[in-house]
Amino acid sequence: MAQCYRKQPFFDTAPLVGGCTTALKFLLPVPMIPAREMCVRVSLIFGTNVETPVTRAYLTVLLSVALPAQAMTFQTRMEDVRWQVEGDQFACRLSQSVAGYGEATFVRRAGERPAFGLTAWDNPMRPGPAQVFNEPPPWRPGTAAQPVGQGVVANGSQAMLLPYEQAGRMLAGLASGLQPTIMRSSLAGGESVRVVVSSVGYQQAWVDYQACVSKLLPISAAQAEQSTISFRSGGSVLSDDAKSMLDAVLQYIQAADQLNEIVLDGHSDNQGNRLDNRELSRQRALAVRDYLMEKGVDESLFSMRFHGDRYPIASNRTAEGRAANRRVMLRLQYN
């Protein structure tokens, strides 16, 4: 169950109730706590007789005057915070379960920068723009909150997705001991909903996450699906860089469940005559095919075309342009 805390705790940082109540301006309980039980709990805090009118009178004042309206806050208790790191050569995930709400996850995919995702079991936030900021934990009073930017709350279980710019600021905030926080008005109206990602235990989690990231492939799935293999002038021998690129593409080929075809388009610059250039483009496509076949790729998957110098992607008037034109375009096509 979610533990509800005031942004600036009235009773230290311990939860007042095992849920939240709008009567206390925290969160709505399910079910509402009876007045007598509430008197007992408050009386235990203040050490007064639970049966005295003074206790009930004080509780009335407490509810109606002492506590201003507060946000509905979802945050895992400090002793229950658990970071999880998992991944493979394609993606690494750093996640934390947020008690009562769902899960906050930082994902870095191969060849890409990290992004942030917030999933909800039953999202109480109203769809629309939300504030995102890094706020200090209760034990660091006086530390200023840092704006992260704005995100958009969506309907459904995938409550929010944030790109690298915001995700990077959130990770930097965690590294400095701050707590990334998302705030948006509730579906019920009135109160805001706050989802807090705790920084407790983050330092070790970051070390484990970086160990996973160091093993990611150098290219993304999108890059593997449409790759460019470059060649030296007049040659069809694969360079070390070309082999490294093909080794990364091979990982995606081997992991693909529904790969239908590998299309190879050979090209050349305009140096020499057209017949020689077409033959050179053929040799380059064959070099790529043969390398992948040596690694275990089925020959029947390949489809090859040889274009010579017919389709340049850059000017052949410069050395840089000619280097760009000497290439094999590799495309992975799926069912």
C-alpha cells in the first residue's frame, strides 16, 4: 500500500495512516478511517487521553486549520526502496517500484541515450502536461528543488515517457541525492498527485547500471535495420571498422524471430568506367554476404543488387563525397 507523507512532515516522516485521506489533505483512504481510530492514533502521538473531549477538539482543529491542502503523494518507504538493474546487449533498464502507484524506469537501448518511463497500475493523474522536478529529500532541508522540464501524462498504464533531455537531468539529480518528482492534478480534481522516485541506494544501482551499459552494442535496432558498410577506393576488402559494424548487425540478425530478407545494395564512386564500377559494387556486396555467411547466416536470406555509380549519395567531386558513395547498403526486412 502507498505510504503518504506531507511534503514537509507534520509528524516527522512516518506515515500517519496506512493509506491517504482527503480529510487530512493527504490522500483519500479506502476505506475512510473511523473518527475514533483517528483519535486514538493522534492521541498516541501527543500522549493525551483518547477519550477526552480535548483530544477530539484538537483533532478537529488539526484537520480544519493546521494542515493546508497537500498533494496526493506516492513514494516507497525508505527501508523498502529497491533498485533493479537488468538488461542484455540490446538494452539496459534501471527501475524502482513506487509503492501504490507503479514503476519508474530508466532505459538505455543500444546506440541510443537513456529515456525515462513511468507506468501505473491504476493511474490517478489527469491526462495532460505535468511538472517534473528534482526535489530534496526531507533530511536535506534548505536544498532548492531543480526544474527538470515538463512531461505529458497519458491515459493507460504507460503514464509518461520522457526523452534524454529530461531523463538525463533526472539521473543527474539522483546522483546528487535529489528525488525526481512528477506532479499533475488528479482525475478527481482539487488535489495534485505526486510520484516520487527515491534516491536511496542509487549510487550502487548506478554502478551496476553502468556495467550493463558498457556491454551494449554500438548500434541501435534502427541502425542495424539499415546499415552502411564503407569501402576503400577501388577495393572490396572489408576493413576492421566494417567487420565491427557487421558483427553488431549480426547480433540483431541472430536475435530476430521474423527476419524475412537481408537486402544488399552495392555501390561505387564514379572513378573508372561504368562496367568496372558495376563489377566492383557486386564484389562489395558479395564480400558482405560472405562475411555474414561465415558467421552462420543462411544464404537463402540474402537478396543482392549491384548499382555501380548510378546512385550517388554525395558529390563525386570531392574525396569525402566519393568515400560516402563507396558503400554497401544493408537492410533487414521482417515479416
